[in-house]
Amino acid sequence: LEVADVVVGIEPNRNCATRLQETIGTHPRFTLRACHFEECDAAELARQRFDSVLLVNVLEHIADDVGALKAFDQIVVPGGRVIVFVPALQMAYGPLDAELGHHRRYSKRTLRSAFAHAGLELIRLRYTNPIGLAGWMYNAHVSKSTRHSLTQVKLFESLVAPWALPLERLLPPPIGLSLIAVGRKEI
């Protein structure tokens, strides 16, 4: 929060919203809205003149993803950014995706198309976490898991993340569990 004048969080999951509010507390530059984006007053959000909108594992839950990107485009200033982190590769879609309410997983092509149809200039698009993709594929197609494995998460965080994620900065992977995209509103 030290680099932003104002941060507005929107979290529809009451449990997550409560945990977030407990973590951040009553920071004077942070406001949390415990609702879906569609329930917010779009005109009031646009008046806030945001320079960035960040979505982390959100877009895949929205049936009309292009419509959502268009709505986010409307609340950022000209030249503002819409940044998304989404699950990648439809071939990795499995029971856990369905349980989580994912409408889709993205490829570079499908995410590029969604940004283009929303009128956002795509300025960055890359895969991340190719090792996590192997675990997700196992869970999706072999174990057919509908829950995150705490053991797998701890294993990834302790053994893989410390070296693999920094390595991605030097050598972007050609495939991965997730995609990161940055779009810019026309000036």
C-alpha cells in the first residue's frame, strides 16, 4: 500500500474478505468491498480514476470474460493498465477447476483474443510455473482431485518456488500452469 494513493479491494468470498481485512486492518488508503465486481457502482469506480486494475485468479470465474475486461477498461484512466493472472491451458482443466467454478483455462491465443475484443492493447503476455503444471495435470487426469493438496503446496513452496520462480525472470517458460497478461487502455 505504500506505493499507491488508493487501493480498493473487491472480494466476493466472505471468508477471504474477512481474512484480508484482518491482515490489512484499517489502513487509511485501503477500502474493501465484500461483493462481486458486478455489484459495484461502475460510475463511482470510474470516478476514482484508477491507474491499474489487478485480477488474480478472477477472470476464469466470469462467464463473459470479454465483457468483464471491457468493464475494467472503463474504470482505468487512459494509458491505465489491466493486469490479469489466470489459469492456463484448457488441457489441464479437471475436477478441481470445475469445483472452483472455472469457466475456462486460457492459452496465449485465447487470452490475447479476449483482450483484443475488449479493446485493450496487450503489452505483456507470458506463462509462469511450468513445474506446477505437471502437478495440476496429475491431479486433473490421474488422481482426479477436487481439493488442493496441502502436502503438494508445501512441497512446491519449499522445494520448487525458491529457485524455479526466480529462474523464470531470466528464462520465460514456453508453457505453464498460469498466464500473466498486462493490457493498456488506449490513450
